[in-house]
Amino acid sequence: MLQVALAQLRINARRFVAVALAVMLGVGFLSTTLMVSGTTQATLQQSLGATYAKADLVVSLEEGAGSAMETERLLSAIDAVSAVHAAQRTISTLRLPTGPADVFVLSTAPDELQSLILADGRLPVDGTGITIDKAAASQLGLGVGDSFALEQTQYSPAGEPLPPKIMTVTLTGITENSADPYLAGLPQVYAAPELVESLSIFSPGEAPPQATTAQLALDGSATVADVRTATASALSSAGVSAEVRTSAEQVTADVAALSGGTDQLTVILLAFAVVAVLVTALVISNTFSVLVAQRTRDLALLRCIGASRAQIRRSVLIEAGIVGLVSSVLGVLLAAGVMWALVSLAAAQDGTEFATLAIPASSVMVGLIVGVVMTLVAAFVPARAATAVAPLEALRPAEEATTETRRGKARLFLGLVLVLLGAGLLGAGAATSTLLIALPGGVLSFVGVLLCASLFLPALVTAVGKLATPLGVPGRLAAINAVRNPARTTATASALLVGVTLVTMMMAGAQTSRTAFEAELGANYPVDLAVQEVGNVATADAAVTTVERLDGVDAALALSVAAVSDDAAGAMPVYAISASEAEAVLRSKDLELVDDVVFMPQDSGLTEVTLMGADGPVTLPVQEVQTQIFVPTITATTAAELGTAPLPGVAALGDETGILWLKLDDSLDAAGVTGLRSEIVEALNVSEYQVNGAAIERVSFNEIIDVILLVVTALLAVAVLIALIGVANTLSLSVLERTRESSLLRALGLTRGQLRGMLAVEAVLIAGVAAAFGCLLGVVYGWLGVQSALGAITPVTPSIPWLQLLGVVAVAVVAALLASVLPARRAARLSPVEGLAMA
């Protein structure tokens, strides 16, 4: 039987092309997903690991530790420790000619632990010098040797603002950009530890902050394990709670912390990989069913000449195993090639040079095993069907599974059970916003629909087929064919049903997700752009006139300080805005300003605020908005009730308290927002770091959403491509199976054109019904899926992309029509005599 199987593969190789492509794409999808996970982990380790590149041990200090200097003295006393670096970090302000710029200030390490790479100059050796990263130096126009002020805000022990601490520093060097994601967002300035410690003290007489991490370099006189034990013992004796890890272990811990301890990206991609594998299995099963059905007479003859049932089954499974193995190998190679290309592209970009390709052995083994097993399982049912009947019975037409047969009733019962069970799980997952419940529910219900498909799809095609009556004989014959051989109709429609359902599910889900995300982003990021410290009221009003002339600015509003809170709330400025002004510039539709309330950013921790009015302090309740990107605000009416200017405390804040709020055009992309930000900087003559706000974050989030949707759609296109391959293959094989039937119709007077028309109309009818039903299912699955995934984060309202759905139906119909062209042409070119003579 091995020779029989090999002969079948050799003689009918073209019939297995669709199966091979389906397996290759499915396995490639799954392996790529696993490689994405490994590559993500390796890239994060390469990024975060740069911080600990020269450390032998890393200490994470929790409670009881002293300052960085004290920690270094404690750890330096341990035997075999050659150098210690207790990292310090704070945020300060550089005073530049172009305006203030907030920066991270970090402490330099000893030479043994120094991981910085200099692009120019040298590292600072005392408290008068600093370095800055290359990107910030270029953006701010700084060069080695420049001098400027480094400023740190100061407060009294009672919390009152004091004159800032100002130090004159010189730029001694420029460093390469850091790959550490924790340092993204602000320029990275490195300075001597003494200077960083001084900047970290915000009140006179205050103790330096506790050290949080320390790196140790060893001299080799003792093992790492021994020094690790000694370090833990020394810290414990000093009353310090800490974790001592190797640098590799620390990187692993940081990666886990950065991803919340779970790899959500891999979970999402694996969910789509499962979908692709399921679609692949359905296509393989459908294709093998038609292949086996076409060879039923051949297999029956083999049984008649002595082949046993087990031998026949082995023959079919050997064919499936060989196809599965070869295709799986090609799929893994395809996945590796795609990942290599993507990582190479990322590594060539500025800022992502640390991208690292990692191909875990598990991604290769899982891909090969799943590919072979999936192919064997998908082919098992057709293989079993090939030997389920006696040889002589197999030479007669097989009984179809209808509601009148035992097989049909069993399939209907099982399908209905799966539909009900899956619908219940899907509904429960949507109601509780639990994707892990909804996902299996959706899969089960869809499998149930496919099991029942042979019992309702042919009837639907027949009903719709009445619309083809005006086409004459081809139209009537096409509608009749759908009923006469329901298994063949169902096999063709099911593959297309799977593809259309997946596509429309993604489209409806994406549209609904976009609507939900837009609402959530509007609440979390109500202000597109804010320009800080634009001056007094007159200057701010002039700035509004200036920025409103710029393309891309929809609305602008100047905010000036209306009142100041008391010292208990930190003497913070409070701004006034009217309801009409808020509606013009704020994104959030739910933010309604009311009188006699102070609106504070989220997590302010305040329940009431006392404002200094003209006639004395006035205490007002606090209402927090849904975002931390907001300034303390009252309505214009409330501000008027506090009295006329100048109110107590406002003058002490100075003139540089005005703020501009801008609402931007929705059509601006990331490049447009960045360009507009530069125009605002130039037009108002302010520092780039004075212009910030939600538009930058909003565009970033939208780009992330777009990338995720693009990736998901591209990955899902693999499943759709597999389904379309199944459609083309099934149609082609069904036409080949009906060679004698078509020839008989030709002999009875059907012309070649009418035969081609009959097959084309049949394909259009099947595709139209499958596409319409798939659109209905896809919309339901898409909405419930988004509700399950995002319901706990934001309200979800169904949003249906009607034009896109119509496009999907049109594409599905055209694809099915094109899939029938070559088989129909082949059937029409065959003479009736030759066709009737074929076995």
C-alpha cells in the first residue's frame, strides 16, 4: 500500500497542491507566532540587558536601605567585590536659550560597571559636568563644551515652594542613545553621583532618597554563588530587605515586570494561529473528502482484489502524512524567512538597532508536529469513510447525510448541541468581559454551524436559485444541482463560509474597537496639545491668534490662573474655563463642567480644595476627571464668585503661568502632529519641551491600534487565503467528479456556453449564500468578541462597516466565479463521447 500511496502522490500531485499550500500557510502562521514571542523576549533582553552588561550581580533593594552612597559603602566591604554602582535617578530641568527642557539625570558608574558608549567627548569626573544622549543633543542643538544651568525645584519642609536650586554645568560628552525603555520619553543626562544626589534632595536638610538598585563587579577571587550568599547575608544583617540576582536573572525579572508577567502579544497571536489551524484542518478535510470520494470506485476495486480496510486506511493516511511533513517543513522555513526579514528591517532603523532574531527550537518542533498531526487528523475521517462500506456497496452511489438518515440526524443533534453550548459560553464571555470564556464559545458554536451546514446551506442555495430562473436552462440546472448533491454544495460553501466569517468578524470587530478606543482616548486624553508657560493674559491671547492661523489647528484656548489653592494643597494654580470653551477644545464628550466644583486630574487624592478668594478662603468639593493629563480647573462662573483679580497668591506665581489648549484636525497623522508641533515652537518662540499633550500620545496609541489591526488583518488574510484555496480546489475537484454528468448534459443538447454558464451560476449562487450568511455570523462574532475583550475597559457599541461588508460579498462571489472558470472550460472542451467513456 506504500507503493499505491506514492503512486497516487506522483500521478495526482496537482490535486494535493491545495492541501500542501493550506498546511504550509497554517504551520507558517503558527511558527511565526512562536518566533515572534521568542524574538520579543530576546529583543527586550538585549534592550534591558544593556544596563547590566558589565555586572556580575544585581541587588534590588526594597526596604531599609540607605542612600546610594551608604549602600555603596556597605556592599564595597564584601570580599571579592571590586566595584559597586548604586544607581541614582531624578528629573531636573535644563535652562537653555530655546527654553526649559525636562531631563532624566542619572549617575555615572565606575569604569568596571560603566555601560555608556560615548559618541563624543568624555564622561564627567566631578559635579560640574554632564553628558547627554545623541538624539537630545541633536534636537536641542547642543555640543561638547556648552555651558548652561541645571535647575531643581525646591520646597520647604512645610511644602511651600522655595527658590529653585541652580547649578551651572558644562557638557563634557555626548553618549549613544539608550535602548532601555524605562528611559524613553526624556533626554538622558549623566552626571557624577554627588551631583545627582544633590539634585535628588527637594527640601533643605532632607536625607537623600533610598537606593533602589546596585550593581556589583567581582574580582574573581570567589565564586558568584559565594558572593551572592555573602551579599544577601550582609544586607540582612544591616536590616535591608533585598533580592540578589545574577545579571541574566535580573533581565528576566525586568522583562516579566515590563510585560506584566505574561506575554499578551503571544496570547493574541496564538488565538489567531488557532483560527488559522482550524481553517486549515477544515480545508484539508474537505479536500481529502472529495479526493477520496472521487477514488471510491478505485478503492473499492482494491478491496475486491484483496486489500484490507486497514491497508486502505493506511494508504490514505500515508499520503496525508507525506504531504503534511513536506508542507510543514516548508511552513517553518517560510516563518523563519519572514521573521528574519522583519527583524533585519527593524534593526536597520534608528532607535531599534537592538532588535534581535530568536528562533526557539520549540517553534520549529511545534510547527512540524502540529502540521503533521493536523493533516493526519483532518484526513482520518475521509480515510475511515473510504473503508466504511463493503466493496460492492462502494461501487454504488453513497447515501447522503440528510435529516431523513441516521447520519444526518446524528450530525444535526451534535451540531445543535455545539451551537447552543458555544452560544452560551460566548454570551457569558461577552457579559462578563472574559475573552478566555468567549473564545472557546465562539469556536464551538461555529463548528456546530459547520456541522449543520449540509442540512440548511443547500436549501438556502435552492431558495436563492429561484432568482436565476430568468437565465434559462443554466440557471434552473444550477439551482437543481445544489439540491441533488448537497454534500458537494456544502463542501464548497463551507470553506468560503469560514473565510467570509473570519474576514467580516475582523472588520466588524475592528470598526467596533475603533469606536470604543476613540471614546476611551477622548476621555483619557481630552486635550490634544498644551503649550506651557506662554506668559500673561495678553501674551496668551496673542498666542491664540497666532496658532489659530496654523493648518491643522481646529480650535485654541488661552487659560490663565484664576485662583491659587492654600498651602495644604500645595499652593497650586487653578485655571478657569467656560462650558462653551471646553466643548470647543476638549475631546471628551462626557466631561461636563459644573459650577462650585474644582476639577482635578485622576488619582489626585483630594476630596476638597480650599481656594484663596478676595474675601477669604473658599472650600470647594473636588471632582476627578478620567485622565491624569489635566490641570486643576473651575468654571468661569466659579472664578467670578471668588472675586476680581488680583486674588491672593496669584501674583506670587509670576507671569509665566499661561497655558494654551489646542484641538487638532482629526486627519493629522503622526508626521502631521510632529510637524505642527515644530511650527508652534517656531511661531511662539518656545522650547519644544513646552509643547506637549495628548495628540502625541493619541496618535501613538492610534498608530499602535492601526499596527495591531494591520498585523491581525494580515495574519487573518492567511486564513482567508487558505479558505479561498479550499474553494478553488473543491470546485475544481467537484467539476472533475461530474465529468460524466456534464458530458451527458452535452449529449442531451446543452451547449458549451450553457455548460459554462451553469457551472458559473452554481458557483455564484453558492458563494453568494455563503458570503451573506458569513457576513451575518461575522458581525455577531466581531461584536461579541470586542465586548469580551474590551467590555471591562470601555463601553462597547456595535458598529457595522456596511460598505466593507458589501465589498466582501462582491469579492467572495468574484473569487468563486473565477475559481470555476478553468474547471468549467475544461469540462466544456471535453467531447460528450469522451466524457461518457470515462470511468
